[in-house]
Amino acid sequence: MQSNSDCVISFICSTNILVLLATRFISCKVIISERNYPKYSKENRNTWFWLRKTLYHFVGHLVVQTDSIREIFRSCNRSVQVIPNPVEVDAKSLYNKPEISLPACNKPVTMGRLTTQKGFDLLVEVFANLYRSHNDWNLIILGDGALKNELKSRTKELNIEHTVIFAGWVKNPFSIMSRSDKGAKKICYR
């Protein structure tokens, strides 16, 4: 099969590396995108890490999601651009009735896949420490994933299972997030 592509756009670390290996000796512009925080990536194993560091020098442009990730890859490529995840919020959805029952207390809300990469294990540890001085708070976790049972077990070990709500996947997370408290936001975003 023959292709006369002007450009190849690739996503996800392992795929990016394979694309760079496949296009190394042909005249085709390559743009790659890292969609995950690299320090938590499974591709941080030695071989993948070395391949990433070596091959990313040859890419035309590298697209990442945040400034902090750009700093990690700045030494790998001169053209690192930040394009954040697009999130479109319908203003009316903020006022819809939440799909879950929300506690009346302060409630920081977080959302994401419950995987190692997303750092929910760290969040649970931090919240346990925070709860010692703010015992009128509940943590609401939106999302699902492979670590859900492990995270629930950890909240039991930390004696905070009664104050952490695992809401799972919800259709309208914005109606829940809009009801998190300003005091909770202020402390959690520092």
C-alpha cells in the first residue's frame, strides 16, 4: 500500500513512538499529542521513556494539555504547544437538579477516571489530613475506573469512608460541580 500523506497526527505515547519510528526516514511532517501527565504514564518504563526522549526531538510539533506538561517536554522538542481539553458547558446545565443527593456541608468535588495516573489515591490521602481540621466536609468523587474498590478500601483504612462520596459516572457533572462550596474551592486550589 502506498500513501502520499503530507502530515501524520498521532495521539498517545506508545502510538506516538511507533508513528515516529515508522515515519523516521520518509519526508512527512509529524505532529504528536501527549494526552496524559507523563510522570504517571505506564510508558515511563525505561525503554519507552528512552524512546520518547530520543524520538520526540524529531517531531515537527508536540501538543500537550497544560503548561506544566510543556515544561516536562521542553527539552525534548523546540515546538511544544499547549491546547487544553475543550470543555463546553451549557449554562442551563449548571442549574439542573443534581443526579445525586448532595450533603449540606462543605463539599469539594473532583472528577475523572479512577486510575493511578489521575492521582485519586493522593487526593484521598490529602483529604484525610484535611478532614482532621475540617470535619464538616465531604469529598465528592465523580467518575469510575479500575481503582474504585481500592480507593474505597483506603477511605475505610483512613476512617473517612463516611465522608467520601463515590458518585460514579453522572450525565451532568456541572450541576454538581457548580454546587461545591467557595470555601472548599479556595482551600483545594491552593
